[in-house]
Amino acid sequence: MSHRIAILAGDGIGKEVMPEGVRALEAAAKRFGIELELEPFDFASCDYYLEHGQMLPDDWHATLSQFDAIFYGAIGWPDKVPDHISLWGSLLKFRREFDQYVNLRPCRLLPGIKSPLADREPGDIDFYVVRENTEGEYSSVGGTMFEGTDREVVIQETVMTRHGVDRVLKYAFDLAATRPRKKLTSATKSNGIAITMPWWDKRVAAMGQHYPDVNVDQFHIDILTANFVLHPDWFDVVVASNLFGDILSDLGPACTGTIGVAPSANINPEGTFPSLFEPVHGSAPDIAGKHIANPIGQIWSGAMMLEHLGYKEAADAIVAAFEAVLAEGDTRVLTPDLRGSGSTQALGQAIAERIAAG
Ligand code: NAI
Ligand code: MG
């Protein structure tokens, strides 16, 4: 069976790290006998916008629906196109209209990378943040009245549905059940947000009934953020609403060092629509064109994509390859953010060779 992958490199360093992400994918596909059809597109970039006046062609939904997954670089070039236009005109459309209701981010301290947290070593930080990606606090229910007067009032409602919450909880419990520690932590705030959050807690407890092997605990979001910093070793799978997950999914990877290595996935678990895999970082205009961007975030996102498509062994081989290259610590190969003098291409090449060698 062949898998069709849409390649959207985007802007800035997206165009530099994407070829290395593809190189790693191709090396893994060759070694594990996976058939991938990779098809690049020039839309979802600011250059496309300048030419066409929109980020995406009118038929983008039909075009991309035919693919098994979307491999995405980074978008944005604020000097040419305002960020709200580039992001809302592309990435956020994909997340919503392809119902990618799980935002998944691994937080894992890698060999050779110094955590900003003191005395932490690889193995101490190894967990996932599962963020609800479609509803919750980021709703369009609300409005403004009496604007510009003393009576001005602004309301934005949190919307949580049983459908929306249960499906992301199920995803998180399923993930926890596959992990050695089988532990799930729920981010709550039922002491302060006294309607939706106690209800969220009840849905967590109800879902937990189906997973007797998974250990469940919960923290209020305030102390949870503190514990990410103080006790990152406590966590295995952390599930959170849209807003809490947004915060945790930046804090978690930040605890593991450079932003250049962090990957993410926007998943439609049922496969009704393609899922999207992208590095956490943006287009980095400050270093674009210098060929010094770290390609590991892109490469790791590719590994998550292979795992999503059912190739866990190939995904693990990619992760093992960049871990080995990082552990070796050859400064001629590592990029400057890793205190090396290597290029995007040199690091990508070293990882691809390691994947091929097995
Ligand atoms: P950014 O992630 O692009 O850059 C932040 C800092 O991290 C910069 O100093 C950059 O040089 C560094 N950095 C980022 N990726 C790196 C890598 N792979 N290797 C080494 N260093 C790296 O975030 P910023 O500057 O806030 O945003 C720039 C543009 O990217 C904006 O247009 C923004 O909207 C967009 N953006 C897009 C995202 C996406 O496509 N999902 C996510 C975040 C930002
Ligand atoms: Mg964020």
C-alpha cells in the first residue's frame, strides 16, 4: 500500500528544514520498505499570497483531502504578510476544517541537549501533551455590546461538548495505555472554573473506567505548570483543554532545550481527513537563508507521521538516529543552536545516513 503525502514547506526556514525532513523520510521508507508518494505544493506560503492574494487555492480542501497526511514546514513572513492573515489563512483552516482535534506534542530531553532546568538528564523528561484542538476556551460564542461606552461589555463563552471532550480523552487514554508507565494526568481548574472544569473532571473519571490499567491523576493548571518545571519526571501523558493545552504544549518542550528540535502533530484520529505534522518552531526570519536552522524538529515530525501511518518501527529508527547523532556531539555536524558549526544540510545528512545504516 502506498501513502500519499502532501509537502507544504511554507516560508523562511520551512524551506530549508523540509528537504532534510524529506531526506530522513526517504531513508526510513527505503530501509523499512514503505511506499511513500511525496507531492510538493507551493501554496500555504507568503510568496503564494503575494502572487494570488490568498494563502490557499479555492480547491485546497478537495486537493488535500486526497492525501493520507500533510507534512508541513513553517508559515509566516511578517514583513510581507501580517501573521494573522498567513496563519488564519492556512494552518488554522487545516486544523479546523480537517477536524484535527488532537494536538500532540512529545516533550523529551534528548542526549547532548542541555535542559534549562538544572540537573536534568535524558530519561528525566519524557512525556506527551495532548491538547484539545477544536473547542473549549477558543470559541466563537460571545460578543461585544455598548462598544465604546461606559456600559461596554465583552463576553466569550467556553464551549465544551461531550463529543469533543470524550474523543480527546479517549485519544489520551489510548496513548497512555501504550506507554510503559501507563499514567495520565488531567489539567483542571475545578476549584476556580466551577462549571466546565468539574464537568471535565467527571468526563475524565468516566473515561478512566474503560482503562483500569491506566493510573490517573489531576492537577489544577496553576500548580501543574509549576510541576512541569519542578518535577517533569512525574509526567507521562498530560491531557488538557484547548487553552490549558496551548500553554502546556509550549512550556513542556521549552523544558527540554532548543525549540529547533520540538515536533508536533495535529491529528484527526479517525482518518476522515488527513492529519498534519509540523515542527513547533516558526519560519525564523532572523536566521532564514543562512542554512543554520536545526532540522530535527522537522525530521521528528516526520517520524510522528510514520507512526501515525502505522510504521512505529520506522518512526523509532528515525528518533534513534537523531539521538545517536546528538549523543556523538560532532560540532562540525551540529547546528549553532546546539553549539556546533554545522549546517542544516550537514546535520540532516548525518541523520539520514544513520537511519539508512540502522
Ligand atoms: P520562530 O519559532 O520562527 O523563532 C523564534 C526563535 O527561535 C528565533 O530566534 C529563531 O531563530 C529560533 N529558531 C526557530 N526555529 C529554529 C530552528 N529550527 N533552529 C534554530 N533556531 C530556531 O518564532 P517567531 O520568530 O515568533 O515567528 C516567526 C514567524 O513564524 C512568524 O511569522 C510567526 O507567525 C511564524 N510562526 C509559525 C508557526 C507555524 O507555522 N506553526 C509557529 C510559530 C511561529
Ligand atoms: Mg501556542
